[in-house]
Amino acid sequence: MVPMLNVLFISVTAGDSYITGKIVYVGLDNFVKAITQYSSAVKNSTILTLVAATVDLIIGYPLAYLLARKKIYFENIIRALMVFPYFGDLYISYGVMEHVPPWRTIRYLLQYVRSNI
């Protein structure tokens, strides 16, 4: 709850208020600025979300029905493929970990993430 309130506080104040300690309340101007300045990004994100949700419904419901009601020969492989995206970030972080030189900052960040999993 506290992090969400913190984000709400930051969203209605000026950009450097949180860093400098001088709180300058700007109200909803930040939201208006974000919507007008980044309208194409918001539109693209909305379209991508709708397309992904539609494809998920078209493929997901029939597949879930088949897995729940029918006996399928490759059932375990299909279930593994369905769960795989949930662990994608872990695979990427472990893979990058092996290819980043040890003196790079990102390696230390990935080690921190790896140790807190």
C-alpha cells in the first residue's frame, strides 16, 4: 500500500520534488502532459493489449477446454509450453549473466536479482 501511495504522491508533484525535498504540487497536469505528449505510445499500447487479449482468448479457451476435458497425446508438452512464458525473464537474466563481463554494472544488478529469487 505504501509504494502505491508513494507513486500517487510522485505523480501529482513536480519532477524533482521527490529528490530535492521541495514539494511542488502540480495536480493532474502531469497526466494531461503524459497523455498529450505520448498519445501515440498510449494508442499503440492499447492496441497491442487488445490484440494480445483477443489472441489469448481465441487460443487459450479452446486449448484449456481440450486439456481439461479430453485426453491429448502431447498434453505434458502443451502444458510446459503454456507455462514457459512465465519464466522467460529468469531465462534471460541467467543467459545474460554468462555473457556480460564481470566489471559491468548490469552483472552486479543481475547477481542481486538472482540472489533474491
